[in-house]
Amino acid sequence: MSVTSRTRSAARTGLKVQRRVALAQVLFWPTVLTTGAVVAVLLLAGRRRKRSAGGEAADAMPLPDSAAATA
């Protein structure tokens, strides 16, 4: 194997690695953002379900209808 072919082989390997790293970087942030959005939606849905099932919000005192009702 000549020096030229070794150099080409090393260059090809380097390009393959660079492509894989670039692909991983491109896919990283959309994956993080999508996961965060799904977790946020699940948390909000869980809180709404808890409230509608008579959770902590049912124990709170009711608010008056108007400011005149408190005077």
C-alpha cells in the first residue's frame, strides 16, 4: 500500500466520521426540543386531570363574583 493510497483512505475515514458527527449534531436539538414539549404536555394534562378529579383545587375557597361582594 503506497503512501498516497493510505492518505486517501485516512481522508475518507475522516470524512465519514465528520459526516456522522454533523448528523448527530443536526438531530440532537430537535430531539431535545421535541422531548421537552412532550414532557410539558404530559405534565399539563396530568395537572388538568388531577384538578378535574377533585384534587387540590377543589379544596380551595371559592372566589367572590365581584369586588362589590367583598365590601
